[in-house]
Amino acid sequence: MTRALVAITFAVLAGAPAALAQEGDPERGAILFRQCNSCHVAEPDGPARTGPNLYGVIGRTAGTLEDTRYSPAMREAGENGLVWTQESLDGFLQDPRGYMPGSRMSFRGMRDLQDRMDVIAFLTGDAPMVHSAGIERISADILAMEGDVEYGRYLSSECVACHSEPGDDEGIPAITGIEQEAFILAMHDYRDGHREHQVMTTVTQRLTNEEIASLAAYFAEPAE
Amino acid sequence: MTLNRRTFLGTTAALAGTLAAPAVLGQSRPRAVVIGGGAGGATAARYIANDSDGAIDVTLIEPARHYYTCFFSNLYIGGFRSIESIGHSYGTLASDYGINVVHDWALAIDRDAKTVALSGGGSVPYDRLVVSPGIDFKEGAVPGWSLATQNAMPHAYKAGSQTELLRAQIAAMPEGGTFAMVAPPNPYRCPPGPYERVSMVAHYLNEHNPTARILIVDPKETFSKQALFQDGWSRHYPGMIERIGPDFGGDRVEVRPDTMEVVIDGQAESVDVCNVIPAQQAGGILHQAGLVENDWATVVPATMTSVMDENIHVLGDSTRQGAMPKSGFSANSQAKVAAMAVRHALTDSRMFPARFSNTCWSLIDTDDGIKVGATYEAGEDRIEAVDTFISQVGESAETRAETYRESLGWYDSITADMFG
């Protein structure tokens, strides 16, 4: 009964389900997803935290991941056939407790339709994974900053004196193909003292937020 | 005339050895010529060629077909690396980057005609020239020593056959013999280099000739990473190493290669191996070109151009630039700024504020690595340090081992950054 109601509401607000995938912005969704990070990761083979790993959640039957603690209500919903689709996830995200009484998810819900569409687009597609540990330290403004790729290319010449591009990572980790957000987080963490390494702490001291964004944008470019 | 990458490569290959090749091709493309295929020159050539995507015709003039890096050459002496593992060739720069590699000596720079004369005859014209010749030794700096006696008393401060010779002499030392080093005055290539070398010689002797001793004759009051090296020597090689500083005549030394004697403040001492690292100056071609004042070529920090010629960039050990040490890492870093400035001048590409960095790793004994480094920026007249760091005495064995592993990763990365 409740589910039917949500579906109707959804149809009225957002039109056909296909529109959801088309209009959601996965990159913005990745940024919004950081508010979920204290309880969820979204990484291939990522661990369960308080809540399940949400990588590949679309198409999954509710309450069925191994080594994950679910509420009885969630398991029961899965046994009754609840599969996470864009629509069902939209309903759950809007009002978790209302959608599923007995859910343990202590999240008030996302009221804004666009926010939900963006997060769902992120969880649906091949959006960049969030290396989540500590990502909440980085503000959405900084994560959304647009980098100057050409400047990033120049700045990167300092990095590749030690980090092979591409290369093995004996002694010093390779940085080719690093996720943009993971890169941004690492640079900010070294600069701001959340991580320590003599060389990296020194190198990042003079990097501005814009320069970190430029480096991230350059390293995110496909290799030549 | 438009040249795509393939025809450019093909033409270059077809004309290989023809010195007029750059001039012929250069009619449609600006020409950058690089003298010296070491840490600075190889990096500059590679970055100009790679980042300009073929818009600039790059020629690299380097007499040697194989380049042995000075960095890590001490590890060869200590037995941690093979000589092959520190050798690099120029094949990739030619085949993958389209660089016209000319194996010849650059004899002279004609700054008015903007050409470089080669010892094999002919000359190469340039629009922008990058000169990165490394160091030369100052004649008469150590009385009794000259290049003519460098086999009796090797410097081993340009890596390759000299390094192999020094190692062979150390291996042939009699039991309980003496290895002497005459250390150079400032400024010189690789400030921690002589003291890493002492560490590596000590490591070798400790294994093969443990009653041998090491004598350092040093004109300097203090030296790079001194506390770290002295701490390491006392832990790993107690009683083996003696250093005579200027207080006791370290700045008043003479050598006698014929009799294998070192004379310190008038006192002659017989030694078995003598490693003489003389005082240094900019590479000879910079003197010929009139770009040197008081031993070194002064540069403009933002572009690494000579203060005397805006069409010539000078890199690395030959420069007087301010706060950066003379090191392969510094030369590699400076080369990237110069490459950006060359591209800006020749193709109007974007120019960004110059920034530089350097880290020098040294090995004291197995898994006991240390490092010192800094970031730098271009000040008005000189390169200025921004932030610095250095290893600490008393670090854990795990930290030291990790520092050494870092240096291995760095070596692979920076040589790929230089030679492709």
C-alpha cells in the first residue's frame, strides 16, 4: 500500500522513471553521497559499515548482502520481493522510516527531488567511487571546484619526479588513474595535517585549493 | 608545409647523422637545441618535445651513447646496484619523442649567429638553446692532482668508468689499508654525495676488509646532513672513519699520485686509494660562450635563462640560481620550468609561475636511508626556498628502511621522467 503510494507520488513529481536516470547528475550525487559516508561506502568489494556497501545497489534484492547487519524489517522486505530500483530507492531516500517502518537507517531523508535523482544517478552509473574515509572533511565547494587541466599538467611535473606515470609502485605509490576525490582528499589531508609524510607534507604546503583541483582534473584525464 | 609526427620521425631517421637536418626541417618549425643529455638536458628535451606535440623541432647534443647517473653511483660502490642498473640510453627519446639525438661534442656556441658548432664538424642552428653540461673541475684546485692523474686518484664524480675504477681500487686494497677522500669546497655537485660515498665505502670495507680505515680530508667546517651521517657512522662503522676538517689542515691539502701520498698541512701520509673530488665550476662550453661569472652561469629564476642571453637557458649544476642544491633532482625540476619557457617563447603556450623542488636521498648502510629536501619558488633575482624537511637522528629502523625503499621508487620514476 505504502509502496504503491510512493510510486504514484513519484510519477506525478518526476514523470517517467527513465527521466530519473537522464536527469540525475552523478558527479553532484557523488558529492551529496558524502553525507551517507559515515554509514555506507560505495566501492567494489567495499566493506559494510553500519549500513551495507551501496556499490551496485540498483537491481539488488533488499537485505541480502553477506556480512551486513540489516534490520528484520529490511530482510523481510527483501523476502517479500523488494528489489532496489531507481523508483524504490527514490521512495526510500525521501522518507526512510515512512517507506519502511522498522528500518534502522537513522537518516531523516532527502526532500529535494533533484538531490535524490543525483544520488541515485551516482549509485546507478559508473560514477567515480568515493574513497570515503574522511571525505566529510572536504567541503562540497572544494570538491566541486573546476580545475585548470593545463595548469594541472604543469604542476604534475613535480609529482612525476617521484611517482611513476604510469608505473609500478615500489617504494612510492603510483598515482595514475587515482580517483579524483581520493586525490583531492589526500592532498588536503597532507596539507592540513590529517596525514603525515615528510615529502608530501612539504610539497602540499604551498598548494592552493585551486591548484589541487587542477592537479586532480589533470590526473583524471585519460592517459594519452 | 605540414609535417605530421610520422613523416617527421621518418625524415629525421633518414637524415640521421646529417647535421643540416634540423635546419631543413626547421623552416616550418621553431628549433630548440639542448646541449647535454644528463638530468637537466634529457628532461628538457623530453618535456619540450612531448608537450609541444611536434610543434618544436628538438635536437639533443650529447657525446655519450650511454649515460650513467651520478645519483645511485655510490650505491654501486657499496654493492647495492649493478653498473648496468644506473645506465640509460637515448633510444626512447629518439623513437618515442621524435628528438634528434646527435652523439657529438658541442664545441662552441655562436650567440650572434645562434648556432652550436660540433666537434665532428658542422653546426646546428637554434631559436632557443638549453645548456646543461654539468660540472667541470677547477684546474689546480688540489695541488698535485689533474685530469692526467685521474686514474691514479679517481674523482668518480662523473659516473661511469671512473666509478668502476674507484670500486676496483677499493676492492684491491690491502688488508687494513687506508681509503682517503679529498672532499670539495662549496658549492659542488650533490652536497651529501661525498658523505654517502664514505658510507658506501665503509659498508663495502666492513664486509670485505673490516680493519681498513677511511680518512676524509675536508676544507669545509660543516657538511650536508652531518648529524645524520655522523650518527650513522658511529652506529654502523665505529672507529673506521676519521675526518680532518679545516681546523686541522683539511683545507691545506696536496696529493702525490706517483707515490700515493696525501699531504695534510705539510704532513705526508701514505694511502692505498685516494678519491679526489676537486673544486668545481660550470661546464666548459658555458665559459667559451661567455655566460660564466666567477665559476657559474647566473640565471633568471622564472625562466632559467642566462642573465646574459635571453635565448639561452642554463640548467642544473652549472648554474648560480640561489637556494637549490646542485643535484640531479634540481636539474630535472629546473628543466621543466625551462621547457615551459621555451615552449612559451616558440609557440606562445601558457606560462605559469616557476616552482621547483628537490629531495636528496642518501644511504648510510643496508636499509638505513635518510633524506633532505625542499620546495622552491622564483624570487626576483634568485630561487628561494619555501619549505624544507630533513630526516631526524633517532628515527626507527622501519622509517629508515621505508626511506630507502622510497629512494628506489624515486630512482625508477625520475629516470623515466628524464629518458622516457
